[in-house]
Amino acid sequence: MTFEYSPAPESKSIVKIDKEYGHFINGKFVKGKNHFATINPATEEILSRVANGDRGDIDKAVAAAQIAYSKVWSKLSGAERGKYLYRIARILQERAREFAVLETLDNGKPIRETRDTDIPLVAAHFFYHAGWADKLDYVGLGKSPKSYGVVGQIIPWNFPLLMLAWKIAPALAAGNTVVLKPAETTPLTALLFAEVCQQAELPAGVVNIVTGAGETGAALVNHPGIAKIAFTGSTEVGKAIARAIADSKKVATLELGGKGANIVFEDAAIDQAVEGIVNGIFFNQGHVCCAGSRLLVQENIADEVVKKLQNRMEKIRVGDPMDKNTDLGAINSKAQLDKIKDLAAAGSKEGGEIWSPKCNLPQNGFWFAPTIFTGVTQAHRIAREEIFGPILSILTFRTPSEAIEKANNTPFGLSAGIWSEKGSKVLWAAGQLRAGVIWANTFNKFDPASPFGGYKESGWGREGGRHGLTGYLKAGK
Ligand code: NAI
Ligand code: MG
């Protein structure tokens, strides 16, 4: 039986988008130059125009952050810093719907996800770190650990406000001030967050936001006034940042790509695993660094799993991200869509068998149907490269040790999933996998208390939890 759904669009009326934005420096919105459009990827409609920050803008933002650090923020007690973070967290909760709608418009992800996942997690990160601000003696770095000073933060477009929260909340709790550059396709929620900083009466210069593209990010990385860089994005840019700071005293945390293995053993609860596979790769259109993009399924259950997965995929609702029934929204940009199409073509060319359910994709905007490839081998590009889209590569294995060997056969090491009813097997497999985050009988679960990060080319350092906080502090006495 299938149900027909009537459209259930969320109203846009709660958000007010300006025609043009400048940067947020020293507590004020200031004029910018060289504006470029940010669009709604579901409609290609221009939402606003944002400034392309240059070295001069970065200079001003870093100077404001330095003064705020030395004159105000580093002099406050942890409890006082915590009060600001609690205030920001509460305002984010109060304005949650506004943020969810704006994020969906600018990013293309379904309102169901921004409303139920992104924005609640954003507030949770601020609450969690607010609680740490006066307890830094217990973070594991000795008594009175020291902040770095001004931190440069560069974030991607896949979870715009959530990545801002992952960066700003621990930095401020630890006593640093920040200059943050949002991604060029998704700057609007960061600019709305600047308004929240004003509303919370956060001292001027503690948070500065400069919009722009790669060159703006590079100017921030290379600025001598920055003590630490925190970056989330592609492995390629992560490597460039590591090279750029190699002969300086700057430190970095890098949160890069992944090619997560989702391993389904023959003794798994199959229906539950199918839900986890769908969540692992189709959540956020697959624009997830820790996506379960490689399914490793034990050979004797592979046919059953693929059949059930196809059946489940027939029910994924693709389309208007503002519709509350939508499961899979728009691809974030034309460039990302082209990359996904290229890799899908390579998958077919190299001998994989492609399948997607029938779906009517909208005329305008950037869309890609949920897709699986069977018959994939480890040599195929779609088994090795990060696609960052709604494409699952399916491989099989015969023995548990073969599963581990295949799962670890990647330059990345960010996430993995294990599906088995046997606790001993789950623990054994988790011990063998070279991945920073491992889920058992679930996938894509996030909590501010839990450290997140990778091995190998997936990056340096951890974000979240006590471990993440240590990335913003130097050892004390
Ligand atoms: P990107 O790494 O170019 O962009 C991420 C951020 O870095 C953006 O804010 C961008 O403006 C900035 N940036 C770009 N060049 C820079 C430079 N030289 N110095 C400093 N900052 C710089 O990622 P892009 O091009 O948007 O996506 C390309 C691929 O990267 C995706 O297809 C996906 O595979 C991967 N990616 C992975 C992410 C993750 O969460 N691990 C997030 C975004 C992209
Ligand atoms: Mg946009």
C-alpha cells in the first residue's frame, strides 16, 4: 500500500533576508565589497548577495578579535564566559524555527532535518560547552590551562550552522576569540548567528564573521595574528592548510573527508540494518563526511539486503526541501552536482551496476535521485573516492576478517558502522577498524559530549567532548 501525501510546505515568512550583507566585525555589521549571490539550490532563486572578504577585511577582523581577547575575553572568569554561552544557546532555541527555515533555503536540505537535527544539535553544543567554561581544570591539561588567543575557523556548506557551533562553542568556552569564515554557498545562517551574538550582548570582537570563498579562507590561514586554525572541508584544502602553516607556530585541527564502511554481518537484524543503511547514506543528501558510503554486506545475505534496500528506497520522498514530508532535498550546488554525476558515470563505466527508484525530480534546482551501485570492487573509483552525494557503493565479503580488511582499505578513517546481533562480534570488529567514530546497530548519531574526528587523511584532532576542548587549550600548571 502506498500513501499519497498532500504538499505540506513550511512557511518562509519567519525569515527576513536582506538584499545584501557585509561582514560582522567588532560587534557590528560593516560594509563589504565584491558581493556575490547566494542561491536556494532547490529553486536557483537568488536569496541575497554577500561580500567577498579580502585581506583588509581579515586584518580588521583579526585586529578586533585580538583586542577583544586581551582586553575583555581572557580577563573574564570561566563562569562569566559560560553565562554568555548559555544565553546564546537559549536564543538559538527561541529562534530555532527561523534558523531551520533559513538553513533549508540556503542549503537545500530538508526542513525535517534542519528542524529536528541541525538546529537542536547547534543549541546542544552551546549548552554543553557553556557547562565546561568554568571547569577547564578538569579537561585533562592540568590546572588553569591557557587559551590560544585568536582562532581562525573555516567551515563547509554541508552543515553550515552546526559546523559553526562545533567551532565557536568550544573556542569561546576555552577563552579564545574567533574569526570565522562560512562556506561561500551557505553564509546566511552564520550572518543570522552574528545577530544572535548582538542579542546576547556578547562583547564586541569576541566573534567575527567574514564571508567569502577560498581566497578569503587562505587569507585567514596566513594571517600572522592567528594562533590556531580549525577547518572542516575537503582533504585537498586541509592538506593545503597544513602546508601553509608548516613553518609557523600555528596549530590546526582538520576535519576532512571520509569513505565510511557500513558493515552488515549475516546475523544482523536486517530490517533495522536497512534503515541504518538509508540513514547512513541518504541523510543530508549524502553530503556528510562520515556517511556510510560503502556498504559491506556478507555475501550470503547480500541479495536479501539489496532487495529490501531497494524496496525501502522506493519510499524515499525527493523534492521540495521546505515540504515537511521530504526526505531527500536538493544537492547544494551545481559544482557538487557535476562532481556526483562524474563519479556516477565512472561507476557505470568501470562495471558497477546502477539502480535508483523512479522519482520525478523538480525542473529547476540541483537534484540527484538516491542511487545504489552493486557489483562494485575495491579498485573502482566509487569505492575509493568521496562522492559526497546520495550514492551508495555496495561490496560483499565472506568472512569477518575480509570485512575488516576491505573496510580499512582506504586512505580515509573517519567513520564506520557495524550491524550484528552478537555483542562480542561488534566489540571485536570495532577494535579492528581504523576509524575515529564507530556506530553499532545505528548510524549518524551525534552528541556534543562525544568526540568526533578521523585517522589518516580524514584529519587531525577531535571535535566535541573533552577531547575536542583540548584542541582549544594549552597545558596549564
Ligand atoms: P572546500 O574544502 O573547498 O571548502 C570548505 C571550506 O574551505 C569553504 O569555506 C571554502 O571557502 C574554504 N576554502 C577553500 N579553499 C581554501 C583555501 N585554500 N584556504 C582556506 N580555505 C579554503 O570544499 P568544496 O570545494 O566545497 O567541496 C569539495 C569536496 O570536498 C566535496 O565534494 C566533498 O567531497 C569534500 N567536502 C568534505 C566536507 C567534510 O565535511 N569533510 C565538507 C565539504 C566538502
Ligand atoms: Mg546557498
